[in-house]
Amino acid sequence: MVEYLRILLNARFEKMDERGASAVEYGLLIAGIAALIVVVVFAFGDNITAIFDNTCKAVGDGASTGSSC
């Protein structure tokens, strides 16, 4: 029992390594950015597709190549 208490006390007083915490924070940041991208794509996907289609048609008409988008 005394050995167990000594281990607990030593663990409390030792300096904690924070590299694992940093990795978790970066992981949460990346997950948040990915979730934001997914939400934006689902919310504005149709509008963005229309913008790209209009741009493609305008470039195709200006080039007079007759290529389709």
C-alpha cells in the first residue's frame, strides 16, 4: 500500500509531457476545418457548380473550339 502511495505522489510531482496534448489539439483543429469544408460544400455546392458551368461555357464560347464542359 505504501508503495502504491509513493508511486501516486511521484506521478503528481513529475513534470507532465505535453506533446500528446498538442497532437490532440492539432487533430481537433484539423477535424473542425474538415467539418467546416463539408458544411460549406453541402450548403453552396449547387451555386458553385453553376458558377463553374457558366465560366466553362464562357471560355468555350470565347475560344470557339466547340468543346463541351
